[in-house]
Amino acid sequence: MSKTMKQLTMEFGVTRQAIMRKMDDNFRSKYVSKIHSNGVSRLTISDDGYKLLKQHFLSSNRVVSNENVSYSNHVTHDSTTDTAMELLEKQLAEKDKQIEKLQQSLSEAHKLLDQQQQLNLSTNRQNEKLLDTPQKTSEDSSQDDTDVLEPTKGNYKGVENKTSKKSLFGWLRR
């Protein structure tokens, strides 16, 4: 009794393409025929063709049996993998050193930033104290001669410009 392609694929456990690859022109002319039913054409293989395909596919399937397969987690190392592992370990140690140096640099940068912020705060406090102290009057500034040099023969030009001292942030009060 002849068999269809679908029956062969199910029995042999292979794809349709595997069966088609095995059938050459000589095999098709001897063992394959087309049957049209319900508007669909199907390939049927004769009993002799079936026996030839069965011999081929069942003999090749026996080799690929999963029953005798053993699995092992044993990993073998050779000198190449040992050398590669040593190299990777050295690189990892070097990277650890680099990370430690970066962490130290970051810690120092944080300390410097903290010091800078404290210095700015103390400077701002000093500036506020200067702004809160009363301004010197013009009488006080006339007695203060620290800003103007006494005219002498060498540095006197005929015009004397005496300016009053202003506080550091006097412009804020305007």
C-alpha cells in the first residue's frame, strides 16, 4: 500500500524537505506518483520506494538516539585557558587598584570642596560684619591719612585729590 508524504514524515520523524532531498529524478520516476483529490494534488510513494526511504532514514536515526547520551559538567583546562585566566586576573587586580585611586581622589575632592564652602561662608560673615559697622564720617576720614601720601618735592604735582574711604559693599546701601 502506498503512503503519502505526511505519513512518511510522521513515521520517520523528519521534515518534508529531508524526504524531498533524498528523492532524485530516478527515484521519482520509479516510485512516486501524483494523486488529485478534492482539487489538491498529493505525492504518494509506492511500497518499494517506502522500503528504500525507510532503510535510509531509520538507519540514520539510530545514530542520533538520545538514550545513550551522557551529560558531564567536567570542564577541562589546558595551558591556553590557564594563561588567559592569569591574564584576566592580573587585569582585574589592576582595575581594582585604579578604582581605589579614583575613590581616594574623589574623597580628596570632597574635602577640598567642603573647605572651600567653609571659607566662602566665613568670608560672607566677615563681609556682613563690615556692612553692619557704622560708616566713618567725613571728619574721621580727614584725620585718617593712610590713603594719601604727604606731598613732597618728588611726588607733588600741584593738585591734591583726597577721596573719602568707602566701605567694601557700600554700593549695596544705595
